[in-house]
Amino acid sequence: MSDHEVGALLVGGGVAAARCARGLRRAGFAGSILLVGAEEKPPYNRPPLTKELLRDALPDELAFAEPMTWYARRSIDLRLGTAVTALDPERRTATFDDGATVHFERCLLATGAEPRPLPIEGGSLALEVRTLDDVRRLRAAAEASPGGGVTVIGGGFIGVEVASSLAALGLRPTIVELAGHLWGGALGTELAAWARERLEGAGIGVRLGGGVDALEDGAARIGRERLEHAFAVAGVGVRPRIGLAADAGLVVDDGVVTDAAQRTSHPAVWAAGDVARTAGRRVEHWHAAREAGERAAASMTGDDASPIPVPWLFTEVAGMAVDVIGAAEGWDEERWLAGGSVLAYVADRRVVQLAVIGAALDAGVARRLVGEGAAVGAIEAVVGSSEG
């Protein structure tokens, strides 16, 4: 592929790259598109990994962002199992790990994020959950340990979801979280208390305010205690894969810095997904990656990118769906509405964030209301009308 030329080079195997490809074709872009992914699988959605794919052992194809035939039908070339090792924005070239070079007119960086290493003795013994292959290994470990104990290190989204799925498989997980509340306290005390009660009701142990000091074969050491287990899983956060962008001279700061249209510091390069810090914020969730890929496509074709919507993430707690709308940095109070199925985070008498349990409020409506800075009464009225 030496000296191959493409109209759009999309670097990364996730939903941001797939959505960018879709957006380019929908916008009428007739140039060649090459999507390069380091994994052997086509772009796939990551949310099901810790939920359906782990719990139900579903086939990989159900997580794919698009069927394999979709790319051929839209004349999108896939190059899988290939890493981009160097990017030269000035010359508009990218070099692959096999030494091949491609020239591009425009490039999207959607290299995602990677799990943070577990900084304890024996940390490498813990399983990670980031890729389809990781989930297959975790599922195999679960099947080999029926009824066994599992130490889940980290009480964030990944830890809570993994523990929930493993409990559904009949294992006995224990979440060990360093902070005093689940999700590191980022979602406040009320939702964390609700989640802890639900997890414990499902047979999941929750230990807060202390971390695992070391891992050894068959056990985790917590202070002087030895917590025995069949295996351990780590979910202590991720870090953006910024090496390629940094080496290319792009501005990076906890991610590749972009404007609201996903443009980086070089006019030929855009960034989207977990690797991008867009308009001052980096959001590590599926909706943000999907929407950023679509904005990048619009920008690449000269169209006006849609405004960045209010963040929306979804998770599960022991089988119960939870949508979190907004990403407030602070609030004055947390108030339960609709009989305890909607939690409003309130600042200056305006709702700055919502947590919706069991789809009690349509997520699209919730995004609009949070974006408008609606009063609590307005939220109550909408929830009440939907219940009626």
C-alpha cells in the first residue's frame, strides 16, 4: 500500500470512526475512505461488552457497529489488525506498522483509550475489560469457576457492570472501591447509596473507602486481610491513546484537543471518541463517541457541525438500567422525584443533571430539559405526565 492515496483516512476501530464513515457517505462524500483498526475485528460498540456479551455469551457480530457487508456496499476499505505508527499532518501521510505509507486529504484520529495499569503488586494478575477478546477471556474464567468468588477492583461504571453480570452468572463478586462512594463519588451520594443497596441485594459485596494492596494467586490482600477469589478483574479507569497525536505535533491535553466541530490544531486532522478533548471536555461514553464521529464527518465535508448535546451515558446496576443526563461539576442538592425513579441534581434551583432509573423518563426529553436548565417543577410535571 505504499504511496496509496485516500480522500479520508479514519484511524481507529471504534464507533466514532464507523459513524464518521457513515456521515461522510450520507453527506455525499464520493472520495475514497480507508478505515484502519489495530484489532482484527471491525469497529464495534463497547457498552454491550460488560453487559449482554459477558452475561449471555452472545456472538461478537451483535456488537459490531455495522455488518461487515455494510463497508463494501459503501465502498469503505477496511484494514484491520494494523496500527498506524506515525502521522505527518504537514505531508498528510500516515505510516503503518508494516512500513506501508498512505497519503490522505483529511484524517480522523479515533484511537480511543486504554485501561490504566493497576499500580499494585501483582496487578498484572487482574483481568481487564476493554476489548471483545478481553470479554471472551473473562467469560471463560467465569465458566471455569462456577459459584466462585471474584474481586472486582474499582467501583466505577466498568466495575459495577462487570460485577452485576458475573453475579447473574452465579459468581460471588466483591467490589473494592478506594473512594467512599461508588463511581468515585462522581454521581453523588444518593444514587451511590441506591446502587449499593441494589448490588448487595443481588449478592454482590461492596467495600468502600479502601483499595486492594496486592494480588496473588487466588486472593487479594487488603491490609492484613486475605480476600480469596477464583480471579480478579480491574476497572480503574482508562487513559486516552494520545501518543500518535503528540508525536505528530498536535495539541494534546488529557486527550487530543479539538474545537466543537472536532477539528484539531492542524486543519487536515480531526479527532473524535475517547481520545478527543472537545471544547474543553473529554467524555468517555458511547453516545459522545457516536455523535462526535458524526460532527467530524460534517466538518470534513464543509457542513455545519451540529451543536454538542448534553452528555448522556447509560449503565446497568444489577440488571437495572440507569441513564445519567448531564455532566455537572457540582450541585447544591440531590432530590428524588417520581417516587424514587428520577434523581435531580439541583444548583441554584435549576436541574443541572438527572439520573433516570428504569427508563422512567425518556432520555431525549431529559437531555432537552437539562440543556434548558429546567426547574425541578418542570421535571416533575414531565415525569408525572409520562406516568399518566
